[in-house]
Amino acid sequence: MRAVIQRVENSSVEVEGEIVGSINKGLLVLLAVHKDDNEKIINKMAEKLLKLRVFHDENNKMNLSIQDIKGEFLIVSQFTLYADCKKGNRPGFTDSAKPDKAIPFYEKFVSVIKESGLKTATGKFGAEMKVKLLNDGPVTVIIDL
């Protein structure tokens, strides 16, 4: 599982001209499921994101987690995070899980995050989406598990 996490002041995702998810201060999570992932990775990734200390404390140090600040999540599926660009100029996506595996993994991940009690919004799996964000910092972190 791979996630690109961006600390945001706000973010939203639009499908066919309609905003389907939006958040204020928190984390935009672009999430991809690898073809070889197992279900154990879901809880591990969720725990990592819930505890990731990327928010500033009173001393302007990144010591606080999203739980500490009661932030919000916007989780967007993005299979292109496993693009292979080693050969030629057209990316290949053979490492990305097929939808029959990726959809339940994505949905379970969202469910685990929601159990934290933090506001959690999502995009629409498989849809053509427009993602808007105001990156805070900017802080962008890539996590591969």
C-alpha cells in the first residue's frame, strides 16, 4: 500500500461538477493498493496515518498528529501511484491492484480511519476526479508499507 499524504488547510474532490468530499485542516491522502497487499496492511497504514506527527505544536515543531489537532481526512483512491516509468514514456500500472481487490481494501481503509471519530471524506473510486487543495507548509509525505 502506498500513500501520498499532504497536510492541508482545506481540500475537496469533485466528480462530474459536484463536490463529493471536502475537509478543512487535516490530511489529504492519495491511496493506492498494491497487487500483493494483504489485509494486515490496511490497519498498519491507518495506524501510521493516525499517529503521523506532521502538525506543529506550540514551539512550531512537527510533534502533533491529526488526532491531537482533531483534524480531518480526505481519502482519494489513486492507482497511478504505482506507475512504472522505467521503460519508455508511457507509465505501466501492473503493480496496482485490480478493482476487485482494490475497492474492498480502499473501503476497509476508509472504515478503519472513520473509527477514529475524525471527520473523514472520500472521493469516488474509479471516477475521473478533480482534487483541490491548499497545501499547508507545504508538507508532503510518501509512505510505502
